[in-house]
Amino acid sequence: MPLRPLLALLALAATWGGSYLLIAVALRTTTPATLTLLRFLPAALLVGVLASSRGQLRSLRGRWGAVLLLALVQQAAPMLLIAIGERSIPSGLAGTLVAATPLWGALLAPALGGERPGRLTWVGLLLGLAGVGLLLGVDTDGAALLGCALVLLAGLGYAVGAAWTARRFPDVPRLGLLTGVLTASSLLLLPPVLLDPPTRVPSLQGIAAVAVLGLVGTGLAFVLMYWLIGEVGPERTTLVTYLAPVFAVGYGTVLLDEPVTALGVGGLVLVVAGAWLAARRPRADRSRTSAAVTTGDGAAVTGAPADARAPGAPGASAPGAGVSAGR
């Protein structure tokens, strides 16, 4: 991989891995619903300006019902679940569990119109399941287990939404679709915010964390992801999936004093290895499908066309699943 895309890939992984740290910091002074809404608003504005300048918003006409459903499944609900889950589990653990998203994609592929899992996929699924089991052994109390379950459920939403996007919106420019999804997600989060409003003014640290999450971790990160897809293709871009949890664990350990245990490290290795194997495709099939597609905060799933390219690149648009992540 050339130096510039390699540096961009590392920057994207560091950004999406840092999202879980920023969520943990912001949750000290605000609610999960408010945090998630404030994360979407600046990202929608930033991406919307870029999409409008390229004339990509017109493609959403007549599709707002489908966009609203996609926003619920692949952005609003998963991001909110992750924020709620991080109330009771470490940020590094949350980042690692989200990396298991390809396992959902591989397991549900037949039901979502994809291929049946092959031998390599089943090996990946078993390794990933073992890794999740180890990670759940890090914290065994009820609150932590519930938090882990919510984050894993978010990964399910990413997988279902990504597969549906690749089939329902193959002709929609990615920045235009991402603008619609972020805007719809903001609207969907208004009721949860009203039901659970903040009870105090956020600290400056919390405000800064939310601002960086929205503008950098959600807005600029997706733009960078699409540029990477145009430069090196979707298969190489999804390497971010396997790098982001390493950054997430590192940030949590160094900056939040989160403990590192043998079970945690073992679980991280097994989840990442399992996700990589589950997302692999036989070499003969790589001309038809990419190994995986990045969704949000570093999650990735299988099933988008390999010849999809980023907005502005020659040919088609970037993979539809890109409107998750990371996230």
C-alpha cells in the first residue's frame, strides 16, 4: 500500500478507535441519547455541505421513508446502544466487541441475500465466538453483561443495515445518502432525548469530546474512508476494522486507566482474527465481492460490490454499507 493511503488508514483507525474513549468522557456529564444526538448534528451539517456542493442530495427525493428506516437500523439505534453500553463497560471492551460485526454479517448472510458461510467463515465465526466469550469473562456482573449485550446488538444493526443498503441504495451517491441517514438519525433521537434529558450542564471536557466525535469521528472520518476506498479499494480499506479495536484498548488503558487482562487481550486477538476470517472471500470471488465494507467506528460487514468507488472517483460510488460507521 502506498505511503499516503497507509497513513490515512492508520489515521482512520486511530480516529474510530478513539471514538469509544470520547464516548466514555462525554458520558460523565451527559446522557447517552443527548451524546448521540449531538454527535450526529455537526456530522450531518459537515457531510451535507460536501454532498450539496457535489449535487448529491437530489438523489434522496422519494426515498425518505427507506432512509428513515436505514437510519434507525444502522445509525441511530446502534450508536445509542453503544453509548448506553459504555455506561457499564470499559471503552476498550466496547471497541473490541464492535469489531465482531463481520461475524454477524457472515452468520446472517444467507438470510440477507448473501452467500452461505464456507469452511473458512465457520472457523472465523467459532474463533470470534470464543473471543467474545473471553471478553465477557472480563466483567461478569449483570450490568457489565448487559452493556456487552447492547454493544453486540449494535453490531447486529450495523450488519443488517449494511447488507440492506448495498441492495436498496446501490445507485445513490454515498455522501448524499450519508447526509440523509445522519439527518434522519438526528430526528429519531429527539424523542429519547426528551424522555431522558440532561440534568446538568456538560463540562468543557464533555463538550469538547462531543464536538470531536461529531466533526472528526463521524463526519471527517467517513469522508476519509470514501477517499481511501477510491485510492486502494474497499477490501484494503476494511483493514481499519482490525486496527481500530487495538487503538480503542490502547486509549482506554493509557488515558482512562482501564485494566488490561490476559482474558481481554486473548479475546481481542480471537475476535479480530475471527472477524478477519469471517470476512474473507475465496480469491476467485474477489472480483465480484469485496471482503467487507466499513460501516461505522471501524465496524465492517461483507457483501458490497468490489468495484464500488468513493464519490468523485471514476466509476460507481462507494459501497452502500459505508453509511453505518465507524460509525
